[in-house]
Amino acid sequence: MEVMSESRPITKVITDPQTTPEIRERLEKVLLIRDFAVTALKLPDNDSYRIYADIGRPYVVWNVVAAAEFSLEPKQWCFPVAGCVSYRGYFKQKDAENLASNLQKENYDIDLYGVQAYSTLNWFNDPVLNTFISSSDARLAGLIFHELAHQLIYINGDTSFNEAFAMTVQIEGVRRWFQQMGTPDEWQRFLEHQVQGEIFQNYLRTTHNQLEALYHKDLPSDQMRTEKKRLISEAIADFEELKSSAQLDHRFDQWMSRGLNNARLAGIATYRELIPGFQIVLRQCQGDLSCFYIQVKKLGKLSRAERLSQLK
């Protein structure tokens, strides 16, 4: 209710003399992106991302991900509307910190992070927020496409499916946006960012797999704890080597500054592993997004195990 009470139509914010030139320029770009989402990507045509709110803080929510000391399976939380998800979100940072502290006392590995945007799954009109309005064009467009994709298709209790689908729409949407805008240089920079992102994801997957193999061993807890610490230390050294060999630049330093643990690695695996499967479905539809959405909805009607098997 606080977020919604701060929201005003973007058209009114643009004409408000109190609006800074920088915010006005970004909001004008948002309206172009929003119309493109409907006409070119066939995403929902509603008032979401046609309103703006300055909530006076850098993040709109804070999420907590938790995983047991010797497990890479994230703890699940279940809700009446959203179903079961592998994180718990709070509007107040202190509430998230309290939960994280309590879970740490139970020997959970924790990841606590701020989130710049989220979707209410079409229950409300989602606003553009000050938390992400100053992002690059690629990130701004991608975020809007991503959140609108959640409004279009969302399967209760299957975070990996939902996020991989939305990421697929985001990547394809950004590609088409830059193609229409005639800005190949920006698309090239986006691709370079994606390449580095994939290198980083592969690095994290390798660490994930090494820890997963360790946790399947029948070892005493003390020995397991020692081996876990060793693998994580080696992984951090591997990250520094990737940077020194110029395979990665410094854009991932902030992410790595919070360290590596089971919760952080579980979250990464959740969001990425199914994207190639969705991209194949899109290619089978010859890039026709209406066809793609129909096929994804069909997958969503299968059991979780069946759709996971098909996508892999």
C-alpha cells in the first residue's frame, strides 16, 4: 500500500515542473519500452509500468535465501497467492535481517540481498520505481520485459521454471528492442555482457557441482565442514584468476563481496539452468512469440517433473 500510494501516472510526472530533466528523459524512454512490450513482444497491455513511484530507498524489497549447512537445496516458503518459492521477501530490511539471523542460528547458509523490482503477478498495477529508473537502457527494458512476462505466465511453486521463462523473454525482448531502435553498438555491448555473464555462471556451476559431490559423501560433520571451507576458498581463488586472465572484469566484484555459500549457489542454479530449453522452444516456433507463449503454457500444465524433463 505504501508503494502504491506513492505512484502517479508517468504522463503526469513528465509534465510536473518539479520533475528533474534526468527523470523526465528516463520516463519518456519507459513509455516507449512499455508500448514496445505490447506491440512487439505481445506482453500484457495494462497500467503496469505506466505509473511511477519514488519510494525514497535503494531497494523495494529484501530477499532471504537459506540452505542447510550441507545442502544446495534452498529452503521453501509457501504463500496463498504466489505458491511455494525458494526465498522470502520483506519490504523492510530489518525484518529480512532478523529472519536471516534466526536461520543462521539454526546453521543455515544465508543470502540476503536487495531487490530493485518485483511483479505482483497482475494483482496490482506494478510501478516503475526510483530503484531502477536510472539503469542502462538494456537493463531498464529487460527488467520491464521480465516482470511483464511473470504477469503473462506464472506456475505456482516452480521458481526455476518461472525465472527461466522470464529471463528468456527478457533476453529476446532486449535483442528486438535494440534491433528496432537501430542501436547495434548497444546490442553488442549487451552481448559482451551476456558472454561475461555466462563465464561467471559456468564458474559458479562448477563450484556448485563440486560442493554437491562433497555433500553426497558419507563423511563426519567436522571433515565435511573442513572440505567445504577448502572448496570455497579454492573457488574464490579461481575467481581472482579469471579476472587476472581478463576473462572477467570487475562487474562481478560486488556480487562476490558477500562471499560464497550454499544459499548463494542454490539461487544461481535456480534462475539459469532451464534458459537453454526455453530458447530452443522459441526457435522451434521460428521466433513467433504467440506460438512460444502457447507452448510454454502447455509445459506449465504438465507435472513439474515432466516439464523439467522436456526442457532439459
